[in-house]
Amino acid sequence: MKLSLALAMLLALSFAPAARAANEADYKAAYTAAEAASKEAAGMRNQWTVTVSALAAAKKAGDSGDFDRAIAAAKEAEALAKASIFQATSEKEAWKAMEIR
Amino acid sequence: MASSIRVRATSNGDITEVQTLIQHPMDTGLVKDAKGELIPAHYIQELKFECNGKDVFVANWGTAVSKDPYVKFSFKGAKKGDDLKISWTDNKGGSDTTTAKIA
Amino acid sequence: MTTTTDPHPTRRLILQGAASVALLGLGNLPFAPALAAANDKYPDEAFKLKNEADAIKALYGRTAEPSDKVKLDAPEIAENGGVVPISVTTTLDKVTSISFFVAENPNALAASYRIPDGTIPGVANRLKMAKTSNVTAIVEADGKLYSATKEVKVTVGGCGG
Amino acid sequence: MKARTALLLGSLSAALVAFALTSPRVVAADKVDSVADAKAFQNFFFQKFPDVKHEDFVNGPYSMNADMKRQWQEKEEFPPYEFALDAGKEMFSTPFKNGKTYADCFPNGGIGIRQNYPYFDDKEGKVVTLELALNRCREANGEAPYSYVKDEMASLTAYMAFTSRGKLMDIKIPDDPRALAAFENGKRYFYTRRGQLNFSCASCHVQSPGERIRAEILAPALGILNAMPIYRSEWSGMGTTSRRFITCNSQTRAVPLEPQADEYRDVEYFLSYVANGLPISGPGARP
């Protein structure tokens, strides 16, 4: 499970834009992606507190114009949301392994 | 509302055992509240027990006494039915007093 | 719940009042006579001091010597620093005062009790402890100080916040 | 047998990820046998802790550690929940604006019935917990409901629990597929890992009761709700079952659901049912 988790995060990070300074459009794109993933996680009733705080940090940085930090936070929020979605999906069956029989 | 002092005084033979639980925040003045402001110190400084007109126990407390403070002690020279008067004062001038019959 | 008054309330109170006034008078002399128990006034000074030795000096005016006649009962590991059940009993007699000190707390002196004669020399109470610390109970008996110390481990700070 | 299924399930979920398909309903829901589940659950703890008396499990961490038990017994001489108990008793006898009291909402006037909660309400088709029933009683009598995590609710449940002290937990699962489904859903929630720390309730309360998590000794899951509501020194205040579930969630960095969400009601149903036969010891004092 740990390997696929790292894979998911790496995948998300590799989309980071090249060296040119991040601008508002990149931030908007990264934030909407993060927000969508977070909504999906909440929809599965398996949201993480760290996703919510990362998303809030992204918005705060974005609003103050610090787009580099905003995008990094948005990326992190998206990765965390995706990880919680993965957790919810795999736990649908995995919980049985721990059940006292 | 009921008094802030709960007391259980039971005597067997000549010895009376007294247990008291007092409803009080006992704030140390070092704790911040949700908004990050320091909650001012608010703690009982003196707790006095009198029986038959005589002090039988006096507690001087600092900020290190737990919230809803509890104390237990025993003393001689009282019998069933005697009155035990308990009173406390705190650093903000607050106070409360109650009288209990020794069971 | 009424307070029953016995036949000679006023006479006893006057007597008592005179006695404590005399003590108070002596109390604030710098070298309070050895027999004066922790004076009746709230020992504000002692409660403000950080260091344990200073607090003991401020409260009693001399130092204590450990004694196995003072039995201090405190947990190995406090379940919660905010509510640590600590009690002391002693076989010493003519006990006039019992106090508890938590060395590592912001103020060492935690609680001090006056034990009039006729009261059994023993106290149980619940104290707060900032972190792992030595807890010392001091018993003043017949003008001399006896102490017992025990370390209590605390991992969750008991002071809230 | 368990290791083999763990392996099987591990590869199953890996396969699932590879295809990233919506997970097909792979396993038909096997017939839920709550009686067998409860027996297995209790035996697991009885065998894991042979020298803990069965009724002692309801004392949570104190059944696991002698030094802690001594501190608890000292606290119990004059417990800190004394005030909540008195407040609850007073509230119970104070009539609502319309003259009725809580006693009119509950069988036997609300006295000595806590051991039958939560119960499955076949009209509603859902589990109804004591806290929910209390708020519904308030609303039915034109009063505003109390917060599920604040002192008023804790005082009421403290008093009702106190009137049931010593009675054995007696939760019923009616022969109704929806009741069995609620029980199963509660069991699923109990074993499901959540939060960034990836813990389930079982990770702490089944795999490592008696061990420390920082200063606290972990309570065994068996009988873990029998002492509710609890006065926690850490909160220096009362805690209802709802407050306990919510704080446990946030400690694993999972965003808590709203109090009395279906999952919470079902997991309370599950935990109470498997504790059948163990005494009610509420209200309790805890670290």
C-alpha cells in the first residue's frame, strides 16, 4: 500500500510547471484540482484534517499573491485528498482482515 | 444552585473523617483560552473547617491545586450530629460556605 | 441547615481572637519564634517563589531533614498531570503544619495545611504537576521540619492549554 | 487463517488499484451472525487477558494497569463527575415549559434503563442512541436540543447511567435485516482505517490495549462504552460518547462526521451489543 501511495504523490507532483515564475492561472488550476479531490474525499466521508488545512493554506497564500507557495500547498492538498480516497477505496474490503473471527 | 462544596463527614469512635470536593476552576493564570488570551489566575487561597467553634483544619492553596479541588483529613473531638462549617475564599474575593452534619 | 452555637461562643472566640492576635504580632517579626506554626495569614510570599528551598525558608524559616516517619504516597506515573492524587501521613506527634512542594512546577509550593491539635496529622489532596518532578511533603512537628520526597513521572502536562 | 486472508485481500486491493475500475461488488454480503461475532469478540479479550475479571473490562485502562487502577480508586472516593451527576438529577426533575419532564419520554421514567440503549427503532429503521433519544424528547416538548458534546447532555446521560449502575448491558438486535445491516455497518466502521495516521478503532483498542500511547494506557474495546459518559482529566470536564468518537477521529487526523451520524450510531450499536452481559459502570472517571 505504501509504494502505491508514494507513486500517487509523485504522479501529482510531476505536473509542477517548469522553472518560469508561477502565475495566477497555474495557481487557479492547481487549486481547483485540489478542491475537486478534496470534495470527492469528503463525499466518501473520509476526509483528512491535513487535507483541509493544506487547502486553506493554499487559498491564503494564493489570496496574498504568493503563487509559488500557494501552488505547492494546493499540490500537497490534492495529493493528501487522493491518498484519503485511496484509503477509503482499499479499506472497503481490507477492514475484514483485522476483524476478530 | 447547590453550594459549590460537597462534603462527606463520617465519624467512627472519636475520629471524624472529612472528605470535600469543591466546584472551582482553579485557573493558574498560565493557560491561554481558545482565542489565545491568558485566562487570569482564579484559585481558592484559603479553605477553613470549623467544628464546635474551633478551627479543625485550614488549607492554604496555590495555583497547583487541581480543578474541582479535593481534600481529605480526619480529626478528633467531634461526634455524630455535630456541625462542621466549611468556607473558602479565592484570590478574586469570591467565597462560599456551607455547614454539614457529621454522620 | 442551621449553625448550632454552644453556650459560651463569645468567651471562646474572644480567647481565641486574643491568642491569634498575639501570634500575628509575633508573626511578622523577622525571626518568628520556632513554635509559631506557619502564621495564620495566607503565605502569599511563599506561594510566589519559584525555587523549593526558598519557598520552604519563606514558609517555615528553616530547612527540613528527611525522615522515614513521614509517609508520602504518590503514583509512579501520573495518569494525568492535572489530577495527581498525593497524600501524606506521619507518626510524628505535635504536628502543627503539613505542606506539599512540586519542585518543577512554576511555583514550588503547591499547598500548605495548618493542623490544629486534635487533628490527625495526615492529608490527601489532588495536585497539578507541570512535568516529571520530585514531590516533597514537609511536616512541621514540635517546631522541627521533617520531609519525604518521591519522584512522580508526568508525560501529559497537567496545566491545560 | 488470518494471514492467508490478509495476503489474499492485499493482492485483491492491489489488483483493484491496477485496473482503477470502480470496485465491482466482489463479495456477496455473507450472512451476518451477530451472536457469533459477539462471542468471538468477548473470547478474544478473555483469552488475551486471562487474569482480568470479565466485569473489570468495563473499567477501561484501569483494568490494564495496577498503578493507574490505584489512582482511579482514589479518585472514585469522591469522583470529579459528582457535579455532573447532581446537575443531571436536577435537570431530570425540572419540568419543561410544557410541564412534562424527561421521565415522560422514557420507559420506567428513564430510571435504570441505560443498559438497553442504543436500540434499533424499526419504525425509523435506524439505531437510536440515548443521547439522540434525549434530544428528541426535548424537541418533542418544545425545547431546544442540547449540543451532543457539551456538559448538559453529559449531565443527563451521567444521571441515567448512574441509575443503571451494575445492571448488565442488554442490547437487542431484532430479526430485521436493517438491524443486522446497522450492526454490520458499525462493525465495518470499527475496523476501518481512517485519517492520515491510518488507524482504525481496532488498531488501538484491539491490537494494543494495555499499552501506552504517550501517557495514556489504551482501553480494551470490550466494554469500552459501559462507563459513558466519562469525566476526563485531560478535558478536565465531562465527555459524552459523541465527544469521545469525534476526538478519536481528529486524533488520527480524520475529519469527524457530524455528531450522531449514522456511522457513529451504528458503531455504538456494535460496541454495546458485543459488551452484552458486562455491567454498566457509568458515569466514569478517566485519565
